Amino acid sequence: MTSTAAGVVIVGGGQAGFTVASTLRVSGYDAPVTVLAAEPHPPYQRPPLSKKAHTDPHDLRVELVPESFYRDRDIDLRLGDETIALDLAAHTALTRTGTTVFYDHLVLATGARNRPLPVPGAELPGVHALRSLDEALAIGRALTTARDVVVVGGGFIGLELARVAHARGARVTVVELADRLLGRAVSAELEPWLRQRHERAGVRILTGTAVRALEGAGRVEQVVTDHEVLPADLVVYGIGAVPRDELAGRAGLAVRDGVLVDERLRSVTDPRVFAVGDCARCPHPQADGPVRLESVQNAVDQGALVARRIAGSADTAGPYRNLPWFWSDQGDVKLQIAGLRSNGDEVRVVPRDTAERLAAYAFRDDLLVAVETLNWPAEHLAARRMLERGTPVSAADLAETTLGALARAGRTAEVRR
Ligand SMILES: Cc1cc2nc3c(=O)[nH]c(=O)nc-3n(C[C@H](O)[C@H](O)[C@H](O)COP(=O)(O)OP(=O)(O)OC[C@H]3O[C@@H](n4cnc5c(N)ncnc54)[C@H](O)[C@@H]3O)c2cc1C
């Protein structure tokens, strides 16, 4: 079955795929725009899925736009039909239902999937991972009766869910293999503060602890770790994500833990193909090598840039260099990150007042490169503004003051690049 679409074909109907499609139309692109989406739901936001318990799909307002949006803009949104093969020579995408779609430009926006939990019993009923709307609904339903919840993985999603489960009245234990929470994402200097907040709220946290097996007769009943056995009627795991790059790899595009793209987000193998969002690995001026970022900001900014480039907007000739930023709401903690920190950076943590707002400032060669804040949105916004503008800020500049105060004093007028 052949459907002659041509124009732009986007594989993946998530945050990045949606942004490409909508920005193409905003940018005046008037050839066909087709979104090939594996999930049965129109594009939706994932962040709310881990920030509260969901039981009724009708209560969930996570769709990015109403379905009429696609009709009104002549965007051909094809749901529930996974793309299974690409033919780079023929410029076609083949879907599971047997439809072949031609493209002038192909955009891969296939996102990431959860890393599977590699222990016996991970397939038992009562064990869940969280990425999709359907998984969030299943966890929400399980939380209505669960008394003992074990969260495997002390990353963003795990900690958010731990606080959600605790707020629903469950006893919650977080089991983390590394010797601290949020190992990859947050500085070692900030982590003890965060951990303390969660423990004080009543969440038990076991770091340096490996899960060996999940056990139960017919459904999960306990989690066996290398230190103790934990009762569990619900287990949720979040131990990282892997990019969905296998479609690209099978087609002959270069992949390395993500689809390899250049600084203009074009495949390094085929100039007609772009990749954006969680599935793309691209150079970034703040990183040593090509990076793959998993955030809404990255999906939206990359999607918009590619769409404007395809539509021919003159303002997008430059490389992708948008400042990375991120947020995570974990019960009474709002964690926000601006910029990219790397291991060698020098980090200073500054508590500010009794409301327990605090910030960790990371410096490279004595210049501010990243800021992590807890419950301090104003400082996060000031950080974003300064880092985006390239305002030089040294550790001495921040010895007695905040970024917000520096910005108010007019420091943002000094532009580094
Ligand atoms: C529970 C959760 C909470 C999060 N919270 C935050 C947060 O607080 N802040 C933040 O910045 N980020 C957060 N994120 C990350 C953020 O949601 C992602 O970075 C963002 O959704 C990436 O967008 P994407 O379009 O690249 O991928 P996705 O949104 O994952 O979309 C990819 C889509 O492509 C589809 N697909 C894959 N392969 C194919 C194929 N072969 N054919 C057709 N379709 C295909 C998938 O089914 C999926 O629907 C969260 C993520 C999760 C899972």
C-alpha cells in the first residue's frame, strides 16, 4: 500500500515531532506534513505523568493541542502505526500496517525508551516502568490500593513518583545502586540537601543498594536487595532511558547511543534526514563531545530549529547552541537546572534563607557554566538569562550576592560573545 505524501515526514508523535509539525506550518511551509506515530494518542506532554497520580484518562489534560489543530493546519497525523523501515535511496518510510510514505525531508523524533530492569521477576504483575500515558494510568490505578511501594532508581522520575506515592499514603522506599541520588544529573554538592528533604518528608532512601530479584506468587510481593528484603505490592522502576535509534541504524544512518547529527541537526550520513529530541546526539558548545539530552526544552528547541530550517527561514542558518535547561517537581522540592555541568567543574552551594532556597553554581575556568536551584525559580530564571547572553560571572562575583541581584544591578549588559 503506497501513500504519496512527500514534503516532510516526521517519525514519532511526541514533544519533538509535534514541534516540528506545528512550527513548519507557523513558518509558512505549505507542502505536505505527515506525522507517523506509534502510540494511539495524539501528541502529549510527559512531565505531568510522574508528578501526580492519574487514574482517569478524562481527567488527564496532557494533549499538547486539541485534535482539530491538526485538521485546521493540514497536518496528517497517523496514530497507532509504528514506522518499521526506512529506505534512504527511495526516500520512503514503511509502517507496520504496510503503508509506504515518500518524503522530501525526513525528521526522526522517536524519543527514548526505558532501560529494562535486568533482574528475575521484572515481568511480574505489579511491576511498572513509566514513560507513556498508558503506563501512567496503570501506575495511578495501582496507587489507589498499594501500601508498600518500592521505587527502583533514584533519578528524576523515580523521586517524583516516590513523592506522589507517599502523598497517596503508601510507605515508600527508593532503592538506588549508586552511592547517591541523581548521580548523573545533579552535583554531588547539592544531593545531600535534596536527599534530606525527601527523607524528612517520610520517604526511605537506600543508596549503594542493588536489587537482586523481584518475587511473588502471581504478582510482586517483595524486592530482594543485597542488604534486605522489602515488602512491595507495587514496584516502579526508572533506571534510565535508551534512545530509540534502531530504525535509523537498520537503515544505515550513523548511530551511537542516539542518531548522530551535525550542529545543524542533520544526520551525518544523509542530508535529507534530521533527528531531534531524546533520540538525537549532536555537538553542543557547552559539551566536550556530541551530547544527547532528555528534556522538554531540548525537544522543543531542536524541533523548532529543524522546522524553520526546512521551511527556509533565514534566521536559522547557525548551529544549534540553545542553553539546556530542565525542571523536576519532587513533592515540596522544585529542582531546576540551567546550563551543562561536567565532572571537573568547581561547584559552590549557597543556601539563601530559612525557606531553604538554595543554589549550586558550577564554574569552569572560573566562569559560571551551570546553575542548579532548589525552590528558587527567580534565581533559575536569572541564570538562564545570564548564561544565554553569555554574561561572564566568576566565583568572586557571586561571593556576596545572587545572580538575580547581579542582573538587577545591570550586569547582564556585559556580553561575552
Ligand atoms: C515520566 C516523565 C517525566 C518527565 N518529566 C520531565 C520534566 O519534568 N522536565 C523535562 O524537561 N523533561 C521531562 N521528561 C523528559 C521529556 O518528556 C522528554 O525529553 C521529551 O518528551 C522528549 O520528546 P521526544 O519527542 O524526543 O520524545 P517522546 O516524547 O518520547 O516521543 C517520541 C515518540 O516517538 C514514538 N516512536 C518511537 N519510535 C517510533 C517509530 N518507529 N514509529 C513511530 N513512532 C515512534 C514514541 O512512541 C513516542 O510517542 C520526562 C519524561 C518522562 C517519561
